[in-house]
Amino acid sequence: MATIVWHKPSGQKYLFLGPGFGAYKAQRAGLLGGDWFPHEESGEIMVAAVCDRNGIIRWFPSDELQVLEIDGKPVSNWFEGLADSDAPLSQDDACSAQAGAIEQCPACLTRVRAEERECPSCGLTLIMES
């Protein structure tokens, strides 16, 4: 399966190879102690391996990439016939929501069951415990 991605900052297209994590560690002089008490920071960022038409592998932060096509078909074609879980509620769904069956997350607009305590998509707390 071939996935073509677009690198937003450069405008180049690449073949997506796979996801990964990039680790970083930064150190800077402390405010009071200078180099004696440095401030250290470390963490991970999501990255993706891609390659260009010459097979050269590059790693980019995943938020700089957008999927354009999968197996020669535009991404939107893969979603045809599927219920769009991120679409705003229709009038019928809004009536069901009032009846307590379906609600909509106020943060990401994902449809969630009325009894859910948090949104399965973004993690927003929907029901506060008393």
C-alpha cells in the first residue's frame, strides 16, 4: 500500500514509510547559577519517515505532513460510505441527542454517547463527578 504525503513547509510530495518518535534533550544556563545549575528539558515528538523519488529517507514532524492519497486514490475516496464521526450533528441526530442517545463533544465535534464521561477522540471530560 502506497501513501503519498505533502510536506506543508516545503510543498514537496513524499512516499510515507512509517511513524516514529524523535527524542530531544536541551540544556541552557540557569538564571542564578549559570552553568553550575543548568536548566534541562527533554521529551519526544511524533515524526514520520518519508522518502523522495530518489529513495532518500527523511524524518519530519508528523504535524508538518498531510496525507494526499492512498493507493492512488484521494483520501476522501476512502471515507465514502462511512459515517463521518467528526461531522456536526444532523437535525435527526440533534433530536436523538436531546433524547439522551447521542451528544456532540463541544471541543472536537465528535459524536459521543450521552453516558460517556469523556470524549474518545480528544479526551475532554464531558460528565463532571459530583
